[in-house]
Amino acid sequence: MSTFTAVQNFSRRDVLKLFGATGGGLALGASGLSWSPMALAQDKEARLNLFIAIGEDNKVYLTCHRSEMGQGIRTGIPQILADELEADWQHVVVVQGLADKRYGSQNTDGSRSIRKHYDAMRQMGAMARTMLEQAAAQMWKVPVAEVSAKDHQVHHLSSGRKLSYGELAIAASTQPMPAKEAVTLKDSKDFKHIGQSHTIVDMQDMIDGKAKYGYDVQMEGMLYASITRPPVLGSDIATLDDSLARKVAGVVDVIRLKVPKGAPAFQALGGVAVIASNSWSAQQGRKALLITWTASANDSHDTTEYLKTLSERVKLPGKLARQQGKETRDWPEQSTINALYTVPYLAHAPMEPPVATASVTETGCEVWASTQTPQSTVQTVAASLGMKEEQVKVNVTLLGGGFGRKSKPDFSVEAALLSQKLQRPVKVSWSREDEIQNGYLHAISAQFYQAKLNDNKMPEAMLQRSAFPSISSTFAEGVDYPSAGELDLGFVDVPLAVESYRCEAVKAEAHTRIGWMRSVCNIQHAFGIGSFVDELANNAGVSCPKMWQALLGKSRKVDFADQGFKYGNYGEELSRHPVDVGRYLNVIDIVEQALNKQPAVKAGQGWGFAVHRSFTSYVAVAILVEVDSSQNLTVLKSIAAIDAGLIVNPDRVESQTEGAVMFGLSLAMMGEISFKEGKVQQSNFHDYPLLRISQCPEIEVTIVRSDAPPAGVGEPGVPPVAPALTNAIFAATGKRIRDLPVNKSLNI
Amino acid sequence: MNDEKLTLSINGKSFALDTDPKMPILWAIRDMLGMTGTKYGCGAGLCGACTVHIDGKPARACLTSVAQAQGKQVTTIEGLAAEELKQAWSDHNVPQCGYCQSGQLMSAAALLAENAAPTDAEIESAMSGNICRCGTYTRIKSAIHSVSKKGVSNKGASS
């Protein structure tokens, strides 16, 4: 770049013009221009269906209706569409879908974007391909059976004539849309994009610093808000003195946001918003607020005490959640082993904290948000503003990580409420402290596992209990037991072939907003069962994989019939996504074989193992650690095998699995949110640390080749990591860590 | 507020700003100058998402005030001339969500400018201030090695 040194005076307006025009920043007019900077379908496009438009310039505009947060979905969904469409990837332009009910659910969570949409996306691609073929056949006046679409052209086989998709676009868009059942899907051997590791479509923008996240939205006339929210759930503003805040340069207003009563759900938390002409002034103004808070029933919440309470409760009978075989009431001391495991509250900590910009006018509201759930954003914003859902338009930006936090639209509601009051666009940017202290936390938990052993030290009866405040408590007051849906996540759905196997849920009241975080209750449940199986293995003198193989029994599909519960199976039919012991055994075998090839461990080192099924995928993980004489822990290596059924983009499955191992290590090694006097004690990365590059192990991922229906990818890698780590520490040191995080016991 | 005009030199261009000199350049660059490639992650120098170069050295924009940046050359991701390094990032499919990657690239470019062939330990040391919640660390390491093997020194400064 040239050394241009002339001093220029820029007003904010000039700057927006300049960078809006050159792409250095994105200036959005308040006129309702859509958020799709690099991918607005052109005027000359012809729309073939909800997901596919084709331009006369030969470009195909493929809509991704799911949120991109690092999983690669803005590449994966278009890969499926493009494959059936026979589109040339070089001519694909990805358009981000707005919130729109016609897409069906857009909730980008539960590891289901590919799992739930694979078939529909293929049909959409095939329908559009069929319309292109029909249009060409009509132009050539030949039977449609004589033409075929291939590589972005339709060919007439006998005459050798061909027309490009661009040439056919307008004519194709007027063709009758075929029924989805009437179109022919490609044979998987003919796939050109499905199964390929296409580079993510946002790569260039990301490495050039041009990718636009929620935090990067800028609009003319936009104001910046920083909000102090109640530090304890249930407390309200008692007194407010904002006189000093209003004197801070750049501050334009201070606005009280009503603290809602009852279950928090997706509502804005309320509090005091400082509004300014830039982020920093808003933050400075906020520091000058003098607020006192009313008392709350949650003021006494203290995690040390609470965990003691849960730990006592899980030693006593709870509510029956599953009974396989007959209940065992006799637990002789000499042949019974048991263990109690705890996991603390956890915060999501996406690198980009929650953020939303809203522009409310007399006629409606437009939102630009880093959201995993644009439709619930529409609903909640409309309800909060007293508008109809049709009046609310929600644009989805790129997400700087989500992990479940951005499934909750509370931050968009805040922006909308403030914009409504100010009649100007407002951006609400959460700080890291806000994100850590006012989140929807992963639940604190205690689990009790018990086994009665036969003469071969193999379990003939097992009992397990789980206690944690339920996500349902966020949506309804008074919920104080884990819900059935949460127990389905790695607790009642472990298909062990133990004759008598009982699972119970135990009471746990909520004292803060509980939410879902990457892999949700599988985190604590995989830690529980994954640790306990290792304890059983060590007690029996066999390897952990061998104990899993023995407990799982022979290859079979398990339906949990007549066991006292209806298994939710992540919203899937068991016929399509069975609980398949054979697939467990396969990933165990892959990792076991990889382990057999590893060099012998040195003193102070040890391998740990765990396996888990979640989101209908199967993941086995082995971890090698070293603990030195000063109790310093180093994680040296990780081996993972994932069976997620058919794979659309192998590189993104690999990267998600790598990332899941890192996510699992972060939470297991150092993840802990604690409460004293009702308040979160942590505030930023110094006291809520995340794994750093210097702590990151070498990692090896094997993806099982499979034709089974696509299963989940984003989350299933997380659950087995924590137990594999603590099992490795046991192997290295003989020290059994049953209470996470590990940094309570070892130096990391 | 202040009579003397403040000037920020960013990617070789000078910008006059009428602002509190204590404002961190992160917010001046993003909110006032509209360059959003430099990211907020923690506001406390703990995560590296806002890493820029000041006179060629990596610095945290969230901890550097406009006053401290007077007379200094600031380079942001938008001005980073490190095509080979960026290509390595693409070749190794490093980013997941991508949000921290501006800061990762700025730190990596500064490392390579100082040390054309860093060891694993040197990479870990230079990059340990940059958090990636998605967990792209092993690929970051590979991407840096792939460039360093060629013995290329990527000059981070753009001017």
C-alpha cells in the first residue's frame, strides 16, 4: 500500500460513505437494505425455488437458511444444493436467508442442519435441475427424456446442442415446479460436491478482515448501547443515579429497561442502558452509573453449598427415569462400587459476545444479529415491541462463535426496545464481562453411579442418578427436576447390556438462567458414565475399551422398549437413526487399533479413553497426558474417531471434531463459573480461561466412511473428551478426578 | 474536549480524530473509522482478537489509547501485506467461525517478521496470547510452519 500521509478530516458520515463504498466497513442504510453484502441476488436472477435462483450471468444463487458460526454450514448446505443442481461450484454465490417460516425451523442448534435438511436440500436441487431440463426440452421441442443437466449446462444428447444455466434461467423459472417426490435424485457415486472438502465460502473475507459479524454492523445514525443488567436473577433496580454517566463525553442518553417478572425465557434481562455515539463512551458512561439493586430469592445462591446439596441428594433415591430389567435393591458392600461426579456451571464464551443492531420505525423493526435462531428473534422482538411478526425483519450476520448462547434472542430484544425508545438504530454489544456474568449457563450438576459386580468383577446391576437445574426452569417457574428431554442426552440412552440398569432424576432448583451449551447435558452425563466405566475397568483389571465392549455387548439396535420412558433420539425416528451398538463398537475399535500403534508411554504418562453417542453420531476419543512430579499436567495427544453417517464436507467434519476436542479440554481442564451471594464470580478470560495454543495437544481424527443418514457433527465430539482426559490422568498418576475442572487438582 | 487534533496513522493513511485521547484505538478504528477487521474479544488484553501492529510490533488495540498511538504507524488486518501467510491460512482451512483470525494472522505475521523459521515452542510462545474458542490451534501451527519452511519472512508492516 502507498505511503499516503495527507491528513484527512473525516466526519463519521464521510467515513461510512468511504468504507461503505470500498468494503472496508459495511454501511447499511436504514431503508431496509438486506444484510448480504457479498451475496445479494441480482435483479436479473430467476427464482426456481425457495433456495435456488439463477442469474442470466450464469451464476447460481444458493440460499443458506442456517446460521454460520464456524461449523461450515454456509458451505455445506450449498454443496448439497449444488450437487443435485449439477451446478459448477465456481458459479455458486451463497445468499444468507432471512428469518422466514417457509424454511421450516432455522434454529441452528442441536447439530441438525445437515441431519435434518440433507434430503430436502437434495430435493430442492433436483427440482431446480428438472425445471432447467424442462425449459431446454421446450426450447428445442424435444422430449424431456432426451435432455440432461450436467456441469452447469443442459445437453441434448443426440444433437449435441447445449444451453448454459444462465441462458435457461428465465425460461426455467416459468416451468411448473415438479413435486419433490417426482424428481430423481442422483446416485451417490455421481456426487460432485457432497463428500468433497470444499474451502469454506467465507475464507477470503475472513483472512482479509472483511467478513462481517454482528459486532461489525454499522448504520448511519446508529447509536451504541452498553447495558448494566441485574447481577442476581430476580433482583430489580432499587435506586439509580445516572447524573455522572450523562456527563461522560459521547453519552447521549441513559435508559432504564424494565426487569421482567417470572421465568426469564428469552426476554431482555432489563437494567440500565447507557447510549452513546461510540462503544467506548457507552462503556465509560456505564462505569459512572450508580445503581443499587433490590433483594432477590437468589441472593443466597452459593455454588460450594449448592454442589454439596446436590451431592447429598444423588445418594438418595430420585424419580425413576429408566428401568432395564428388574430393580436391584440389594447392594452388598463387598461387591458394590460407586462414585460421585460433579461438573460446575459453564459459560459459552464465543469469541464474539452476543450483539445485535435494531432499527425500529413507525412501520416495523429490522434487526441485524449474530443469532442462531432468527425465527425466535422475530417472535420475541415482535412480542416485546407490541408488533406483528410480519413487521419484524431479521438479518443473520456471521457469528463469531455461538455454542448455544446465540440461540437465545434476549440481546436482539434489548436492541429493539432501545431503538423503539430512541427512534434511531441502536447496537447493543455485550462485553466479555456481560457474557460471562449474565449468560444462560450450562447447568451445574452432580451424578451418582453405582454397580454391583459379579465374581468376574463385571456389573450385573447398575444404578445412576443425575441432578442438575433444568433448562426448562428458564421457561417456566418452579421447575426443579431435570426434564425427560435432558435425561435423553447421554443419561438414559446408554445401551449397556447390564441385566438390571436403573436411572433416576434428582431434584435441583434453578437460581440463574440455565441454557443449552454445545452438547448440553451430554457433557455431565458422558463425564459420569465415561469415568465410571473406566473405574469399573481398572477395578476389573481390563482396559477401558475392553470394558466398554463388554458392557455394550453384542452388535444390535436398541430401542429401550418397556423401560419406562420414550426416547427422544434427538428428534429422529429410531428406524432412521437407531441406537446401534455395532457403530459404538466400530469407533471403539478404530481408536483401540490406533492406540495399539502408539509408542509405549513414559513415566508420568497415561492414555485415557471414552466413547459416547450423541446427536445420533458416535465418537470415541483417546487422550495422552503427562503429569510431572510438580503436578503439572500436559495434554500431549488426542485420537478421535467419529461416525456421523454420510459426510458432506470431510474437512469441516474433521475441523469440528478437532474443535470439539479443544472445547472439551477447555471445560474439563479449566471451565468453572461459580456463584457467591447470587452473583457470578468470574468476569473475563483471566478467571474463566480457555485452552490456548500452548496447551493444545496434537490431534488425529478418523472419520468413518458411511452411507447411513447424515448425523450430527458440531456437538458429538465434545462429550467423551472430559472423561478421556480424567481417565488418562488416572492412568498416569493413579489419581481419580471426579470433580471438574481438573485445575482444582493439578496445575495446568 | 481537547483542543489539539489527534491523528491516527492506519495502514499508511492519516486520520484526524476529534475524540477523547484515552479512547482505545480499537474503538476509534472500528466505530469512528469504520474498519471492522480488528475484533473485540475481551477489552483487557487477554484474548488477542484485537491484535494490530504498531510500528511493526504486535499490540492489543483494546489496551492502546489514541494518545499512545500518536506518531506511530498502526497496521490492521485490512492493511496486512502477508499474502503467503494468508494463503497458508486458506490452504490449511484454518478458520472456523473466523472471528479471532484477524488477530491470529496479525500475531503470526509479526512472529514471522522476527523469526522466519520458528519452532513449535516459539510459535506457542508468540501465539499464546491469541485465544481461538473454535480450537483451530493445530492448523494455525501447521499454517505457520508451512510458510516458515520456505524461509520467507513476512513483513507485517504495510508501508
